[in-house]
Amino acid sequence: MDTDAPQRTRATFVLPAAPRWIDAVLGDGDRSRSAMLNQIIVTAVILVVALFSLIVGLRGDGGLFYLAVTIVFVLTGAALLVPWAAISAVWLALVPIGDIVAVALMRVAEPTAGFGLLWVFPVLWLSSGFGTAGWIVGIVASLAATGIVDIVNGPAAASFGFVLLPLMLIAVSTSAYLGSRRASAQRLLLDRQATVLTQSLERARRHEQVLTEALDRVDFGVARIETDGTASIINDAHARLQRGSRTGSGLEVFAADGTTPLPAADHPLARVRQGEAFTDARIQVSGGAGERRVLSVSARRIIEPDGRDSGAVVVTRDITAETESARERDALVSSVSHELRTPLTSILGYLELAIDTPGVPEAALENLRVADRNADQLLRLVGDVLAASSQSKSAAQVTVQPEEVDLAEYVTAAVESILVSASERGIVIDVSRVEPAHAFADPVRIRQVLDNLLSNAVKYNRPRGRVSVATSVGAQWAVIAVQDSGVGLNEEDLASVFQRYYRGVAVRDSTVTGNGLGLAISRDIVRRHGGDITVSSVLGVGSTFTVTLPVHRPGSSGGAL
């Protein structure tokens, strides 16, 4: 057997974290980091503008311009040094508002340089980082600064930009605000989905742990074989059952007989990987110290709803004890049957001597003949038990010698033999539907079948119950039906009632004795005739056993069955 075990891994799924700059720009991250990054962007742009002004020269008020640049650098220092996370967010809003004031001073210093475009950066910061209040403050502050600058610079300085710049700031601020809201909603949805996913993963881990613990506690092996032949699930019992089946020279696996080495292609797991499904495939594996274990392996294919084969589940059971028990049971039955043969043979001999003794009264002679017939029947039954308890899985190999018979005659004789037992329990046997029915059968064997069916109908019936026997004949088949009002059979019983040593669920714990061989032997006898025996039952109502026998000699086998 294949002992390769899969690696058991527990999957861990982690959602990727959003880049830090997104948190910073959107204002939902750490406040200090947000202030630092946003202010550095503003400072970098104004620094470039200041350096450019030094190179090409500034036509306006240089002192006011550099005062504004200084204000920006001071605000940058505050953004870097102040622990914004420890104070109210309102104070952090003063930084972009200060930038708006500084840009306004720069525009006053040089009205024609287009410094008003720099208001975009603090307005973006306020609209995206401070929600609705920041959006309103950004628009109001930028528009107020624009109006104040235009008033300070005078009507001559006003131009078409007097209308265009405020509209652009409003548009940029609104776009940033809406984008921030959408991003926040998306992140909220992602957070919820991540929470649900985390909970699902946790439940999956718990279920996996419970399943693993449950599988590891059962005493039969379970393996999940994927389509590529690998085992994705394997429990401790499976590994334990396979332990010792691999040696230095390879697998020591034998067929069910324990002597024939099993080819690698016929190993149960190899057959599973080839796409097979099977039930109770028995093998023997070496268990060390010369011991052998008998394993029963069953495989079921896993079919997806779309019809695709997605692997198989393999169940392995150690049936060594069951096999040994069955072997010992058969040996015991065989031994007891052999021991019964000797006294039965002696009884038959003395009965024959008594029958042949002159002067025996006719009444006593008739009783002796009945005893002789039943003793002879018992001897045949002992022989059948010996055959049924053989090591072979086949049914009892009984012999039959069929001839033309009237079934009604043997039904009547069998009923007479069981009347004493039936009367002790108050059971009525109805033979009103017994009519002549010719068949091609062995009279002794058919009597054995009838005795067994009637005995069961009486033993497993209710006190003061009823047994009905009927015969009929057609063109090809003759039928015997034995119906009782007993405990009945459930679905499990109906599927197994003709197996050797099987006893019904309803009678296992009862005081009614039985060995479970009668029906198995009876079915084999009937089938050897070319007929069959079937059963129909309703639990708690009763059962009907129907025997079908050929009317004429079967053309395929004649009289040698």
C-alpha cells in the first residue's frame, strides 16, 4: 500500500495593506504622517518657485514674497515637530489655512506671476483630509483670499482670472472631496469584507481542526485522493494501518488468500488513481514479526455537480480480528458437525434394526419410520452445515437429484412435522391454498427447504399467530409461498437475510435460537434446481418467502445438477 502522507498545512490569508501614502493623502492614517507628507509637498513646490525667483529675479515686493516663503517653512517645521496625534484635528487644519495665507501674500507681492495656482495644494489637503468641514473651509478660505488679494491689488489688477481661478478652486476642492468620500466608502466596504473573510477563515480553521480531530479518533483509515493521485487528507488510522507494509525490498502486500503477492498495479490505491471505485477489496499486509493484517479497502469516486470526477475517498478497515473470528467459527461448526455425524449414524443404524425387527406393532413401526426419516434429514443437514462452514466464500455446495414430484405432497408432510411445535405456541397453520403442483425437484432437498421455512415461520411468529402455505403451478414454474404474521424484516434484514450466519435485527437479542445458516442453505438448494427464493416483508406485520421451481427439466443442465 502507498504510505506517502501529504503535508498538512493550514492556509493563512492576509489582505494586502494599503500603501501608507494613500492613508496620508486621504487623511485616515496617522495625523503626524499626514501633516508631514502634505506639507512637504507644498513646501517643495514653493521652494522651487523661490529658487526660480532668485535666478530670474522678482518684479514685485521681494520682502513680502520671502515673508510668505518663510511662513511656509515655519508651518513645515510645525508639521514635522508637533505631535498632531495627541491634539485635536482642528489644530492640524491651521497648517493648510496658513499655506493659503502665505500664497495670498505671494500673490500680493507679485500679482502677475500666477501664484494663485498654489492654492490648489492646501485646498486639496483640506477637502480630502477633513471631510465636509474641510471642503467648506477650503472653498471659503481660498475664495476669501482671492477676493482680498483682488481688493488689495486694485481693480486694475483684476482680470478674467478673477472668475476662472475661484471656479477652478471650487472644482478641484469638490473633486477631491468626492474622491475622498468614495475612497472612504470603498475602504469601509473592504474593511467589512476583510472582517467577514477573517471570520470565515477562522470558522474554516475551526472546522478543519474538528474534522482532523474526528478523523484521527476513528479506528478506520480515511484518505482523500485527488485527481493527480496525491492524498490531500489522511488520518492517523490510515497511516497506522499501512505501517509495516513497506520493507527494504518493496511492498509486502498479498492478495486475500495471504500467499499470492499483489502486483503494484492491483494495489487498492493504485486502482483508485486509475479511476476505479470498489467495495471491500481485501488484501493482507505484513505487520512485522511475521504477523499479517487483513485489510478491507473501499473507494468511492467524488463526482462534482457538473459531472467532473474530482478524486475519491478511500476507507480502510482492519478486519484481521473479524477474519480470525469467522475462521474460528467455521472451524467450531465444522468440528461440532463432525462430532454429530457419529451418533447420528449410530441412531440411524439402530432405527433401521428396530424397523426390521419382527413383531413390532404397526403403530410403533410408523413412529420409528418418522424418526428414521427425521434422523436421515438431520444427517443431511449436518453435511450441509459442513459445506457451508468451509473456508470458501461460496455457498454450500449441496447436491440435488431432481425428479418429477408433486409439491403438495411434501408441503403436507412438512406441515405435519411442524404441527407439534406450532400447537405449543398456539400458532395456526393454514393449508387451504395448497393444491397439486408438479415440479422437477429433489424431494429430499425440497423437504429440507420446506422444513426450514416452516420452522422459521413458527419460531419467529407471534404467540397465537398464523402461518399460511400455498402452492401454484404455471406453464414453466411451480411456486411455494410461506407467509407468517411474525416480527417481519427491516431493510437491513431484507438485504442480508440469505447471508450465512445472519440473524435479523429484531431477533438478535431475543431468546429464539438459530445459527443463521438455514436460509442460506435453502437458497443454494433452490438455485441448484434452477429456481430462486425471494422474500417480501413489512416490519411488525410479517414476511412471505416465495420459492420458485422449474416445472420441467431445465434444457441446459438436464437432470445432472
